[in-house]
Amino acid sequence: MKLKFQDQPLFKKISLYLFVIIMAVVFFIGALSLLIYSGRNDKWFYKKSYAQATSASESLSMHYEVITRRFVSIFGTEEFASLLLREQDEESTIHLQQKDLQSYLSDLQVSDYIIDSTMAYAPKTGNVFSYNWSSSMSIQTLLTDEDLSQIQGITWLSERTSPIHKSSRTIPIVYPLSTDYKDYVTITNNKDYTDIYVIVYLDYDKLTSAVTSQSIDNQNTEGSEFFLFSKDRVLLNAPSDEDQVTYICDIFSALAPESISYEESVSNNDNEDFWYFTPIENARLLLLYHTMPTSFFSATGITLNSFILFILFVILILAVISILLSRYISKPIQIQAAIVKEIEQGTYTNKKTFKTNDEIGKLNKAINQMYDTIQLQIEQIKKEESEKYVAQMLRTSEQVNPHFLYNSLDAIQSEVRKGNSDNAADLIQYLSEYMRIGLSYGDDYISIPMELSHANAYVHLMEKRFGKDINFIHQVAPELSDTLVPKTILQPLLENSIRHGFGIDSEGIPIQLPTLEISFVLDNDNLTIEVADNGSGFDVDKTAAIMLNGKDDQQRHIGLHNVYYRLVNTYGKENVNFSIDSIPYYRNSIKFTINKESVLHFKG
């Protein structure tokens, strides 16, 4: 009788799966390389390059607008105007000092991550100021006579070394300021009326990363690059090669002749490269963006012969890997998945144990502990009042969720079948840590560092399951290291951010670099717990209603209400407040404020 494929041993199926996957990858890479070599003028390359160029223009404009708006809010104040009036008073013997401007420059310094440093120069006294430096400098270190002659209003100057960080390349933006009245500061076009020059030095590597969407340490000379021209058609970031400078200027002149309207963008695909010219009106700049197609092998530095040898070697060891995976990982994981399934169905009566003490053995112990804990909690819940019964059931559902465990084990099994043993081991480790902390031997409260470890394990599990890196940032005030909080209070909030805010497991726009921030701090004698993300955001009013009432029109996000309900149950409704703020794709925050006295009552 002929056996079906589903009836074959697992290691044979893994071997076949791996073989098919590798052959598919080889075929795909070969087809992709051929497409890159032969289709440089195809529509896909033009559309992709055009999208990258327009994104570069928008990114540059956005960073400039952020910096300039922050500049206006910092220096456009009556307080700063009074400082300038004092500086221009000919009878005054007191001039601007470093301490007068340092706070202004420091605030401007942190307005955007691409800023390398901020400086200021008072032309009437010749004083130079820095955001973090108080020694004397000459103006020639910052602005040459040629630079001063070019400044008319807000002006971008040519690329140069940072005055503070000598190893950094920067592009300066100069803001010339003057004042005639106590509460009126203006950006002037006349250097004779300029009271002070504020200079923002943009880190060139970070600016390049932001504009071209490449990592800061990407040293690949092929791909995308950009060139900035002033309104006077001067190249600001000129390469060291004179021939290349001439070539770039020729391209710029061809795309942007003197007669062209600077309100329009122009692109050109010349069968080899893609060039895109557009004005950045709010920055008084002209952007020339260049995209060059690259093949797979030239981009990675891998030769065709070495790649083929590598594939043959992988195929050779597939059988051995499959047998080992089947014996030591796949089969035990299948048993674990069956155990979880029995727990889910309520038929797990005879406990199964593993003699090994590795991750799988620890996972088995954790599952059995989870089962015991569930049984004890169910018995306890039955004896309590109705309101406490509901609250405990919600908490139990979050602490030990068989569906989540089953899905995680299913993801581990999937990684094993794909031959990703490292990923499978990582998933097992994080799941073991997640369950160990989540169980906590039945404790209702755990320390804040332990709760963060539980959240960290959950985030890593979601990263591995969905194949998406998440930037996880957290901070705890040192004095809170021994403070106890309700167990697994963060997980429902993180789940909402990952599944819904980042578009990973639901409809929505995927986030290129998903970021989660958690903080525990003492603020005005209160414990503040904040969870923030840069996802797609939410309706503040609806979210507040969900927090209080427990559901919305789609019956989703009940975890938010559960978190609030547990905090109120723990600390008292009069001691718990929350605030919600949402700026989509920038910062979305849910913050709980708890009275410090009630927190100390639960301190271990």
C-alpha cells in the first residue's frame, strides 16, 4: 500500500521541506540576479527609485521643519529678545556669556537626532558659544568670510568637520537673528543688522541615513546617494573627486537649467542610473537624488562559485540535521504541544515528564507547574465572591493562556521544520522565561525588574513568531527596584501595541522600526507606569471608554480594561489615574499614575 506524504516520519518531511526551500531560494536568487542585470530599465526599478527619491525629499523637508519649528519656539521668546537687546546696547558693559546661551543651545541640540552640535556667534563682540563647551574660539573656526557673505536669512552652508567632534562630518544651517523691540526677534537677511548667528551642525552620516533609508554604518558605494545644492546652485556636499563633482554638476544642470521652474520636480532614467531633482522650498535647497541598480552578488560580496558550493554543502548535511532535529527537538515539541492541547481541552490527567534538564525539560516542568497552578486557581476562584471571581478569571487568562502557549509551540515546531534550530532554541528559552515569571509559584505580585523581564520575554517571543524586530526600551528608577506590582500588568498593553499598533498581526500600515518604551518612575510622590509605542495610534476617547467600560463596538482590547481593573483592585480607585495620548506613527502613550503611599503598602 502506498503511503501518503502526511504519514511519513517527521525527519523525512523536514528533509524534504528543507530541500524544497533551499531549491526555491536558489531559484529565486538566480531569477532575481538575472532580473537585476537584464531589467535595469523596467518599470519596477523606475517606480522604486522614484518612491525612494520622493521619500528622501519628504524626509529632508521633515527634519528641517522639525528643527526650525523647535528653533522658533526656543529663540522666539521675550526672554531671548531681552538678551539680544542687552548685547546690542552700546552703553552696556555686560555682554552675552556662555551661561546665557547654553540652555537655549542645549534645548535646540536635542530637537532632532541628526543634530551633531549647536553653536552661536555674536558678531558685535566676537564671542562664540556652544551647547556644551565654554572655552574661547575664533569665528574662523565656525564661519569664514566667504560663509558670512553667503548668509541671507536661513542658509545652508557647505559640508565641513564638526567644531566639537573633530571626526564627524557635518552640514551647517545658519539662523541670523536680530531684534529691535523687547519682545520681537526676527530672522534677518542683512548681516549689518545681525545680532547673533545660531548655527546647527547636522551629522552628515545620520542625515544620509535618514534621507537614503540606509544604516549609518553602510559603506556600500552602490545604491542611493543624494547631493544638496543651494539656491545659488552651489554643491554643498561635494565629493573629493573633482571629476565626480563635474559630472554631478553636469547632471544637475541638465535636469535643472536656469530657466526651469523650481516649483516642479524632474526625474531621468538613463538606462543605467536614476536621477531625481526637486526643490525643498521650506529649506531653500535643491535636492539631486541618485539611485543605481545593483545585483545580488555585487551587493553582498558573494561570488557565484562560493554561493553554489555553499548550497551543495547545505544539501549534503540536510539528512543529518533532519535526524537530529527530529530526535531532540521535533518529537519532544510535538509531545509538549499535545500536552498543551490536552490542557486546553481539559483532558490532561496523567502528567508526562522529561528526564532532560535542557530548555525542553524546563518547559515541560513549567507546563506541569502551569497545570497545577490552573487547578489551584480554579478551586480558589470557586470559593470567592462573584466580583472577585470575574477579576481572578481575567487575570488567570492573561497569566497562563494555553492558546498563546500552543501558538508559541506551534511557532517553535515551524522553525524546526524550516531548519532554523537557533530560532527554535531562542523561542524555547524565551517561552520558558515567560512562563517561569508568569507563574511565579502562584504569587500575585512580583518586583518591577521581574515584571520587565517577563515583558522582555514576551516581546522577544512575538519578534520570533512574526519575524519582525522590535526596538524595546525600558527604564526603572533605582529606588523602585524592590517595589512590587501586579503580575503581568504590562503584557496586555504590549500585545495591543504589537498586534494592532504595528500592523504585524492585523490590518494596518507596518512600521519600519517598531519601538516600545516602558518606564517606571517616581513623579511628585506618585508611581508612574507608562507604555508608549510609535504605531498607528488609536482614538483617545474610545480607548478611554474601553479602559473604563471593558469593550468597544468590535468587542476588542478588553485587556486594557483588565489592566485598569486590576490596578484599581490592588491600589483602590481613588489612588489610580490614567492618561492617554496618541500621535500616530510618532508616539502613542498610556500612562498610569498611582499614589505612592498605596504603593508602599504593598512593598515586600
